[in-house]
Amino acid sequence: MTRFAKHIFICENERPAGHPRGCCKEKGGPALRQRFRDELKARGLQVDVRANSAGCLDACEFGAAVVVYPDGIWYGGVTVDDVTEIIDAHLVNGVPVERLRIRDDRYTRF
């Protein structure tokens, strides 16, 4: 038996100001992780789902970047306003949020 059924990795990587790839920290990564943690706890889901901070996920151009494992679903441009939808649709009902999925072959598992 595993400790968590799913892990949400939220990029909080920071790059120097003006870096051409940007960074997820400046795109809201820390606030995003906190919102995931708060929502999961409020729903009692924190025992099965873990919201983790991550260093660079190498999806900077799509930031703020989030990946859900073991599903291998990559999300980009995620904001705190998207957290409830990701939890409801993907984590509770098993249906990824298509409008937020990264549409690049490097981030498509299936």
C-alpha cells in the first residue's frame, strides 16, 4: 500500500529577472501550491493526494507548470482560480482538465 495515491508537483523554480524562459515562481507557483494544499485539506483529500513543491520541471514556457503523478498529466498556465477545477475534474472524477493540458509531445504520456 502506498502512502499517497497521487502527487501533484507544482513548479516553484526561480530564475533571474529577465531570463528568456521565465520562471514558475514569478508566474504564481508558490501561491498555487498553497491553494492546492488548502483545498485538499478542506476536502479531506490530503491523506490520499499530496501537493508538492518542485524545482524546475523543464516546462518553463508553459508556467506555472503542474504535473500529476502517477497519471503523467501535465498542466500549463495554471492559476489559483484553476485549482478547484483540477481537483474536482481530475483528482476526484479522473477526468483531466483538457483546456489546461500542455499540448506539446514532450509532455504527453499517452
